[in-house]
Amino acid sequence: MDSSTEQTLETIEAMRRQEDHHGYYCVTDYLSELQPKFDTATCSLDTPPAPVDALCRSVMATWCNEIAECCNYKKETVAIAMNCLDRFMATSSGQEVLLDRNLYQLASMTALYSSVKIHEAEAMDPKMVSRLSRGVHSAVAVEEMESKMLKAIEWRVNPPTAMSFVRMIIQELVPDHLLNPCEKETIIDLTRFQIELTVNEYNFSTCNGSSIAFACMLNAFESCGGSNTISIGGDGMFLANFETTVGKILFVDEKCILNLRIAIYELMNGGGDDNDNNDDNDNSNSTNCSRQKMLLNKNSSSSMMTNEKGLPGGATATYDTEGNIIDFYSTSPRTVATSCITH
């Protein structure tokens, strides 16, 4: 093992310790903890309070992503902002914010403001944040909320993100003779696409970034195995070795990763959305599928070998000319997710 690989493994180990240490970057299920307190509170029948829920978080995460796109910020900065926000909500100061949706909006905007200040080349002016809120929140309120938030999370503003694990594993641990640079770029792009979807969902917020990264990477490999233009893994041994080796490096639970993979497939297919608007779900599903195909086709000139046996867990499938699955010989996470949604 060369010194560079050893250093990368040590960095990953340190990041895993940060994830698992309660009080560092671990996110708890704060909404379920809030519910009993809210149920037992004395509420006015005329104006019952509306505490923050998972939909509120999704709306604000979407807003943060839209701002990031407009300002050319990295989507990873949004992931960091949401992690800081989630950890703040789990504190005693944050619990008070959860009972007021207006304050939660301010806290969400402030989390992005702080993350941009730390992780982007150019900071946001608090007056700009105030304008983005259409004057609902003043610049002073933003700065006061930032101070409150940073103290509550003890100034821990550099969480190990899912994408940081992906970059180190794919770029630094996987040799170029197993995956060439073009293949690595494809896997990273497909993995990033999935990770960005999970950032908006509360149900994934309590999962470690390493577990989400691993699940998304395995899904990306499986997606490439189902493409007519891209197929990674040769006889399937590469993927099997990758899954075993990386699983040991990250100390992940196999069953947990399998459940995560299925949940992420369901999210991509629109099955993870609780919204009753079927038209919105169909549009989201269509958009997600189109983006996936676009990412796969981006590297269609790659020298990857076509092999329909390169699916994880021994799964084998037959695909039509558009890359859609038409027959299965065993079960993969994608099969389970698709089956759950269509039935």
C-alpha cells in the first residue's frame, strides 16, 4: 500500500468517526422527538400552532438549491447547509424554532448564508438574504440567527459530505486500470445526481453521508450495467470486490445499505414523495429519468465493455434498445424498488 492510499484511508476513517460521534455531525430524528412535546402542549382552538414538518424542510431545501443554481454555488454547499440546519433543529434552541415556521424559514436561509460564507469564494450579504425573503426577515435578524445557530452546533460547520466520500473512493482508491478517467467521471456524475436528490428529503437526513455515498455508488454501477452504451464491471467481479472492500472500509451495515439503495431508487422513480399530486410525481419521475439517461449518454464513446451480468448481488437482467429492463433472473435493489412502485 503506497503512502497516498494509506493517507486516504486514514482520512476516511477520521471522517467516519466524525459521523458516528454524537454531538459532532450526527443528525437525530428531531421531528419525531418534537411530536410528543407538541401533542401534550396546550393549544388554542382558534389559532392552533403549525410546527415544522418534513414538507417544510423539503420546501426550504429546494429553495436553497434554486439559489445555489442562480448564484453558481456548489450543490455540496447546500448539503452542508442542510446538515447544519438539521443539527441546529435537534438542539434546545432549535426546538423552539421548530414551533414557528416563520423562524424556521429564517434559520434555513441563515444556514445557507453561513455555509456560503465558509465554503464558497464569495459570501452573501445579509441584506441580500433579507431581500430574498422579500423583507420578511431583516439583515439584523439573519446575523442574530447565525450567531444563535453557530453557538448551538458548537461551530461545527465542516461535516463530511457524501460527495467527499465519493471523490476519495472513486478518484483515489480505485486504480485507473480498473476504471479509466471517463468511467470514473460517469460514476461520479450518476452518484452526485442521486445524492442531490436525497439532500431534499428529511428521511435521509439521519443517514450518514458515507452510507448514502456507498448506496448511491452501487446504484450508479448498476445503472451503468443496464446501459447499452456503458457497462462497468466486466464479468461482475469488479463490482463484487468493490462492494466488499468499500463496505469494510466504511464499516457499513449490509442490510442498511440495501434498504438505502431501494429507498433511493424509489425516490428517483417518484415513489418516495408523499405529495398526492400525481401529475407532479409523473413530471418529477420523467425529469429524473431524463437526467439519468443524459448522464449515461454523456460518455457513450467510452471503452467500457457491454456485459449484462455486471449487476450487484448476482442479479442478471435483459434490456431493450432504450436500456429499460425487460426480464430479470434474480432480484436487485432496482427491481425491488420498481416492483414496489408499480404494484
